[in-house]
Amino acid sequence: MIRFKSDFLEVFLAVFNKYKTIKGLSQKEVSEMVGVHESKLSRFLTFKTNNVDEQMVANIIATLDLPLREVIDGVDDESADSFISLVQFYKDQKMTEQRASQEEGPRSQVETKTRTQATINIAGKKQQMPFGETMVGQPKTELTLRDKLEALSPSHKAFMSDFLNLNGNDRDLMVNLGNILLNVFKQRDVKF
């Protein structure tokens, strides 16, 4: 979890309002751009929330292309790298969305036998991992890694970012804990 200094919200909101005015955006337009319901954004901007929503802050900074240097001093020093990574994650997501909207034509309806392979490094061991699956509503198209990543929710993406920032042993621990939980759920016949 990213820790913020006590005056972070005031500083962030001042920067947000400055650039929102410069860009001539309404709060409704910002909420649509960020992908957050207008009432949730309004509660956040009027201090009617108990804590800083790091996902929303990072999303707003990335979407409005706010200068990170103007708000980074309000982030605890130990959390600065994580916060910068989260903002970069949202910027990358926005770039991917822009590229996808600029691509022409629908997805190919021709079934392909090619599966993508990724080389992953787990605890110092390199392994090949195949991926690609049929997309719902388009049975003859394989889902690429990019498609899978784009389909993740912001909280999933933030978890993934935090997971990737762990060292190898900590990643192994998280994977082992996840496997234990899945096995418990399977034994209790819990459906997801």
C-alpha cells in the first residue's frame, strides 16, 4: 500500500484543479476520461473519503498527464517508487487503449494454431509458458497476452504491479499462498 504525507490531498487537488482549468475540462468530462462515476470522483475531490485512493490518484495523473513532479513530494519516500510505477502503469494502459482505438478493422475471424510462448523467470529458473485462449463471442480468435492484460481491472493491475516489484522469494511465497487458497476453495467446492 502506498503511503502519503498528511498534506498530499491538498497539494494534489490544487494541481488537479489548476490543470483541469487550463485544459478546460469539467468534472463530468474528467470522470468519463478516468472511467470513474462522477459521484465517486466528487466525493474524492471534496474530501468526503476516509483515505487517499491511490488507484484514482494515479489514474487521474496519467489520464490528465499531470506533472508528477508537482505531487511526488506528498508521497512517503518509501512509497515513491511504487507510486511512480503505478502512475506509469496507468499511462501505459492509456497508450495501449489509444493504439487499440487507432487500429483499423475487426479482429480476424480465421482460427490460428499458433499459440504465444512467454519465457518467464521463476526463482532463477527459466520456463516457457504457452498462452492464448478463445475469446467469448469470437470463437475463432485467440486471446493474446495484451488482450488479457487489458481485460484486468485496475485493482488486478495494481496487484500485478506490486507482485512484479517483489523479489523472487517473495513472489514464490505469494504464488504458494495463492495455490493453497485455491486448493482450499476447490476442496470446499467453491465456484468462482
